[in-house]
Amino acid sequence: EAQVTQNPRYLITVTGKKLTVTCSQNMNHEYMSWYRQDPGLGLRQIYYSMNVEVTDKGDVPEGYKVSRKEKRNFPLILESPSPNQTSLYFCASSLSYPGLAGVEQYFGPGTRLTVT
Amino acid sequence: GESVGLHLPTLSVQEGDNSIINCAYSNSASDYFIWYKQESGKGPQFIIDIRSNMDKRQGQRVTVLLNKTVKHLSLQIAATQPGDSAVYFCAENNAGGTSYGKLTFGQGTILTVHP
């Protein structure tokens, strides 16, 4: 089944404890992206990757790192999480960048992160 | 499901009515727009897209209208069904710019369809 998977789905952690949220897709997609979703703010893009070893900042990259060593995986790293990073996180992938008409972006199920 | 809709605009309709969801976008350089549907507890799902060289595009039961003059986008859903109840987001992209990988989402609108 074609899908985007994220792990973990739920995580409660403490301030300063490094964590990684994994994202994997099995559709051979070039483009992958991370978003955070907060009440009343919609989705905001954190980082995106046009292809392996190519990553770029979205609108809210501060406090996050990403890497794209393989096409299928795009982990999100929080080196020193803070309470303002408590949010719902979504990973997404698509065949190419979103501006290419008809290229549909597929989203994972989300990761609910709470930082205390 | 997860609560992501606090303080969002809401639209409440009866089953069978037509729904119109509006979106004002911010970047006059944006040239590609997408509508997404997000059901409770799930990730967003692509509905329909439109390029800036068009002012209307139709899909199955959905139509997107684009007014570049006032930077406004709308999604029309015909014969709305209870299964259409969700949060709807517009998103914009500047496909012709240097940051063509960036996607900016609107705040979202909660659509509730009553049987």
C-alpha cells in the first residue's frame, strides 16, 4: 500500500531531551516536507527536500533539523526541544515539488508531540 | 480526533446544499494554489488545484475560483454530503520563484454538514 508513515504517533518528552521523528514513504517520491499544525494557525512548513541531500527552510525552521540521506526517509530532529514546539507534526511527500500542477502531496497520519 | 480548529471560521450547511469556502492569500507572486481537506484525526488530503493562468477549474462536485485582482480563492462544493464535513485549507506556492518548494497554508475553515 502506498503510504507515508511517521513514528512515533504520540510522544511526551521533557525540555532539552533530543528527539527524532521519523518519516518514510514507499512511493519513490522526490519531494518531502515537514509541517507543524497548531490550533487556529493552519499548517506551517518547517523544512522541505526537493531530492536526496537537498533540503531547504520553510516558514518556521528555527529549532529543527532535517536530513535526507536516502530518498524514502526524511527524519525531523529536535536537538533541544522546548514547550513552544508542542504541536501536531505532519510529514508529506510528492512525486515532485508542489507547484507542478497535478502533483499531489500525500500526508502521513501525524505525530502529536508534547514538550513539558 | 485531534483538535486543530480552535477559533477557525466555520460554515454550517444542510445536506444537499452547495457550500462555498473562501480563502484570501497573501503573496501576489503566488501562481499555484491547492485546496486540501482534513478530516478529524487525519492528515490533509488533496482536493483540487489551480494555476494562476486560470480563473476557474472544475473537478468532481468541486469547483475552484481564483480572483488574482483581490487575491481571493474559493472552493465550491456541490450537493454537500455529511462526508464533506472537515477542515478545508487553501495553500499557495510560487512555482516560478526561487523557493518553488515552499507551500504556505491558510488558516482553514471548518465545514459542518447537517443531515
